[in-house]
Amino acid sequence: MISDKVLARLKTAAELPDLSGTRYQIIEQIGRGGMGVVYLAEDTELSRKVAIKVLDDAHEARVLAALEHPGIVPVHDAGVLPDGRCYYAMKLVRGARLDAILEKTAHLPDRLRIFQKICEPVAFAHARGVVHRDLKPSNVMVGEFGEVLVLDWGAPGVGTPPFMAPEQSAGDVDGRADVFALGKLLEIVIRGSAAKPLASIRRHATEIDPARRYPGPIELSADVAAWLDHMPVSAHRESIGEWLMRFSSRNKTLLALVAAYLIMRVIVIFWLGR
């Protein structure tokens, strides 16, 4: 009698795509999602490991081929399997998903810089008329050297709750839907922070009305950069107390020099008055 373990292995082997006649040899399945299945494979001509994604149509491959950016995984090759499904070979990303990286990254500025790197390829794609439509932690990878890559660019109009903009369910999608999803990612990034300006940035990005959100990832990232640099944040109306705290944080050296000068003046006045 065949064991369940053996049956599972046979089922997995039967599901492997037929890449005979190509330069690729499948090693194992490494991912599965709504847009297709990803396999680890060997490129026999160049003797390197690649990722092979198998999907029902070539839309995602065409989208990726038109987007050349360090934050977007490059496509090496594409083709059609004997069963009619499409496949494409891409760079094998070695690293971890965004949520796993954030669990290991406690320093808030470091987490925010990762977030800014997510905004960059999304802004690049928007400038070329491409909207991601399904930004979420599982579609962001952080590589071994800190590089941030946004994956799965062939998503249909409907995204993944709770990262999906309200208007997506009606099929009304433009770049502001990605801004909403980025705001939801920012919510994860800043979780536990009491900084009011960051909360204001997140709220502005996730407004129900798309017209009230940031117009794009560039403006969203710019506000995050302003907070990191102790500068005013466009989405936040700061109080006098917040202004004083921001001013002191930005001008620590100047305030230290002024304090030292005043202390010396007091000492001199006291000494001369003896």
C-alpha cells in the first residue's frame, strides 16, 4: 500500500511543468499564489539558479519586461508550455518577505527606509502607466544585501483585503489604489510608534475618497522622508509643543552651543561679581 507521504510526492511531481525542450530544469516548487506557481529551476546554459513562474497568460511577463528598475525583478526569458500555459524565467530573489524582515527590524527609521524603497519601484511603474493593484507584505521581498523588490505585477483589478482600496471592488483602479495599499503597509511598518505625524501620513494615504489621498508614491515617500529629517510633514498640522520638539531634535548641536555659551556667561558674571 502506498503511504500518504509517497502519494503527496507523486502528486507534486505530476504537477511540475513540462519544460522539456527548454534550457531549464525544475528543481522544486517554492511559491504559489493567485497569479501562478513559482519554481526553483536550473538554467543549464548559464549554470545558474532562476525562478520560473507558470501562469495562464503572458500578461505579467509583458508588464515586467517593460519595467526595468532595481526594485523590480528582471525577466530573463519567456515561453509557452506544451499544455498551453505561459512561463517566464526571472532572477531568483534570495531573501525574506517584508513581514519577516519587519519582525527582525526594531529600529523605526530602518523600517521606514525599507518602506521608502517599496515606494520607489511603484512610482517608477506609475510613471510608465502600470498600476500594481495588489501590494501586500507577501509581494515585497528584502534581499540579502538590503535590496527591496516588489513582486507580482500582473494582478487583476481586485486586490487583497485589507490592503485593497475601497474603489477596487468596483473595478475603478488607478495609481491611488496603490497609494492606499502603501498606506496599509505603512500601518504595519509604524505599528507601536506614538509619532503623530506618521499616523497622519498613514491616514492621508488611506483616505476612503481617492481624491483625498496622496497623488502618488513620491509624495507619500517625501512626507516619510520629512519626518525622518525632523522637517514639517504636509499631512500633519503640528502643535506648538510638537514644533518645539522637532526644532530641538533638528538643532541639537546649535542648542548645545547656546546652552554652553549661556552657562559660561553666568559663570563669568558670577565670578566678576564676587
